[in-house]
Amino acid sequence: MKLVESGEKEKLMELLRERLVECGWRDEMKALCRAYARKKGRNNVTVDDLIHVITPKGRASVPDSVKAELLQRIRSFLMSTSRR
């Protein structure tokens, strides 16, 4: 709740978006979606299909450095709010 109320969650989400674009993760996911759509036929693919197939690959391929940076930012935020 503290993350949401303070606006920190939105800042972290923006940081995550930036880092994923910088490392090429977003382009990689886009390519996976396109490849899946070509394989199944463009008219035979739903958004739910893409989410089901791509989500596990997407989560597994987030670079450890990005995860570590976000975790550190969250810890720092929690430490700063617990001191108040």
C-alpha cells in the first residue's frame, strides 16, 4: 500500500519499462508474439493465447540485473519508510 500511496509503484513501473526496452527484452517479446501469430495463423490467435504462451518465457527472460535493481529500489524504499 505504501508503494501505491506514495507514487513509488508508478516510478518503479516506469523504471522497469525503461530497463526492459534498453536491454532488448521488449523487442524480443514482440518477435516471439509475431512468430507465434505466423505459426498459428494471424486470424487464429487471440490475446489470451499470446498471454498464455508468452508470459512464462517473458518472466524467465527478464535479466537478473533488472530484477536486482528493482529489488534494491524496493528495499531502499521500504527501509526509508520504516524509519519514519
